[in-house]
Amino acid sequence: MTAWKNQRGDVPVGCLLGFVVLVLIAIFAMSAIPAQLKLGDFEKRIEELADRANRREYNDERIKRDILAKAKDLDFDLPEKNVEIDRNDKRIKIRVHFVQVIQLPGYEWVRPHDIRLERPIFYKERRSAELLYDSSDGFIGELRAGDG
């Protein structure tokens, strides 16, 4: 067998560097993608709660409690003071700010988040009348929305 003249045991350096870069990107993606999916799930839950703000049972305390429960479920370090809810007759504003820590091999990536959401509140006029009763005479009349 004859030896090739140009063969000296060289390793293709460009191929090795490309492989190392590919491995580093894969390691980063394996840590960053689940963190980003968690953040998207958290933002979606905040949007759902803001959309339900026109219901009577969804007061500010319940919305805050549900936001904190979702943050705990997703392992976010979210103090209660960082959830701010401002509501008036027409709009609800929710602001949540926290820091997300992503562990990479040999590095800790700290991502601050400031989620601000503003939604209109639509109160539907109740068509089903609430009946009023007097203890002495019985039925008095109907109370419609806006009658107080």
C-alpha cells in the first residue's frame, strides 16, 4: 500500500469548531427554551385572569392569589409586593415584575421581567331580574342592574 503524500494526521479544524459551537448552542437551548415556555404560560394565565376581571368573583385579591399560585407552580420567585393590580370602572391594569434565573453550565443567567397588561372591563347588564322581598308584604318588585 502506498501512503498518500498529503496525509499527515491533520484534523479538520473547521469541522471540530463547528461541532463545538453546535454543542454549545444545544446546551443553551436545553436551558433557555423551557424557561421561555414557562414565561409564556405565566403571561397567558395573567391574560386569562385579566379577561375574567368583569366577573364578580374575580376581585383584586383573587386575581393576585391566582397569579402568585401560578408563579409558585412554575418555580418563579415572585414576592407578593411585586404584583400590582389597579382597577377602575372601565379598565384593569396588572403589573408583575420579577427576576427569572436560568442555570447554564458554569453560568447563571438572570432575566428581569416586567409584565404589564391592561384590559377593558365590560360589565354586562343582567337581564335576569333579582326579586326583592319585604318580610311583611312579600314581593316588592324587581331590582335591575344599575338600580342600586
